[in-house]
Amino acid sequence: MFELVADEQSVKIREGAVELGSICYRLRYKKQLLRPRNIRTEKSEIVVDFGPANLNDRITGTAEGLRIERTWTLCRPGSWQLLFEYRPALPRDSEWIVPAIMYQKNASGTGNFPRGGLEPGWSFREDRIPLPSCSILIDRDHRYQALYCSPAQKEEELSSVKSGLDRQGVFLEIRIPYTEEPKTYWEKGIFFGGLGRATGKRLRLHLRQLPFTYRRRFTLVRGQYKAYSTEVYRTVTASAFRQGAVESKPVVLPRSLLRTTTWISTARSSGSTCSGSGKRAVGPVGGIMPSP
């Protein structure tokens, strides 16, 4: 069982005598950073009043951590950015992993791409990551905490996850719509320089759209691995599938590729071989292609 303890701007999450971390409450409205006027907790529910907006968190305990169903209600026209900020109770020197993007500070390799630890405050868009806006922190005792969210249903809802370090410690922050900073990654720097300026979007509301309600699910996973930190991603992904947070979908191939695949299948069944060698050549989609 978990316990919620509120203060002026955040809610601490405790499991027995152990503190897991804190959910911090903020909202971006135009150029302002709104902070709570009031936070109220009731069993597994958190209600936060910002004045021109409010939110409701419903928290459910799972075998691996917590699931938070959040609903924002925005009552003022203008530009908004929704934030989910989590501060795990982990040390400042925690190892940091973003699946498919960041591992061991990306210290190896050549080119101009995101590198370093938590200090720069890198933020990556959800569709760059196998689990939407997933970021993982691990301490020296191999204890880890991971955060991810449900996938966006529309392009304008794409989120991002920022992983950073400040005076208070380590933090993970999911933003909707996204911000990529301190720079945006374009390619490995071989042709065009690799990294460009920070990019991002805002939710722009008109008076006729108010009140505006938006819902998103966030998942916290915690545990301890035995041997290698690479185990963590497999564990977190397995947890996501078990909870139905993500789902596997069949790949829909473009018609042009389908025609190529059909031709390859025909070549395979006819026993085509490489010209002059009698050997088969394997093509880029695993079929049989003629040698050049």
C-alpha cells in the first residue's frame, strides 16, 4: 500500500517506511509558470487548484509501481503546456537511460549527437523512444525507477521527457505538447551538423473551446536488477505490455514495398540464383535479390 503526503507544491509518495519520490505540480501558461493555490489528497486521489486551471490525479498501485490517470481542466484562453514532473528518491549520481537514445552518457562513437549526463537537461520527443517519453534512473545499488506515458492519439499531443539535475536533486518531466532541448537532434553530424536549436509547441486555446479537458496516463515502474543495467529496459517494457499501457500492432507496408515483397516471394519459389554464381543473395527485406 502507498501513502500520499501533500505539501504546498508537491505530493510525496511513500510505500510503508520507504519514500519513492514526489509528484510536483506546475503548469505553463503563456510565459508564466503557474504553481498550485491548493492541493488536496483523498485516499488515492489528488486534486490541485491553479486558479485558471485545475487537475485531478487518480493513482492505482501495481505490482511494479504506480499508474496515474491525470485529467487537466483549463479555463482560460491562450497558450498552455501541460507538465507531469516526478522527482524520484534517488541520488544525484544516478545512472540515466533513455531507451534507444541515451546509455552511459553516449560517451562512445563519432558525430554530433546528444551526450553527457543529467546536467544539460536533455528533453526528447516521445516518438523517438520505444516506450512513449520513457526515462530511467538507477542508483549504485541497482535500484531503478522509470517513468513513461500513454501514447499520443494526435500529432499535436506528442509529448517529450526531460531528465535533469538541479539543486533539489534528479527529476523527470513529461511535457505536452513537446519541447526538445537544449538542442534538437537531426542526424549524426556527418552531413548537416547533427544538432539544431531547441524546438517545441504549445497548446493554443480560444474562448469558444473552454473549459478544455485533457486526459493522459503516466506510469511509474520501480525495482532492482541483478547483473546489467540493460535488463531494466526489458523489465519496464514487459511491465508496460502486461498493464496494457502499450500494444503491439501489425506493420502496414506501403503498396510499393508490398509489390517488391511479392516479387521477392516469386523469386524465392522459382529458385532464382545470383547471375553466374549459382548462389542466392539476401535482399534488405530478407528475400532473394539479384546480384548487381
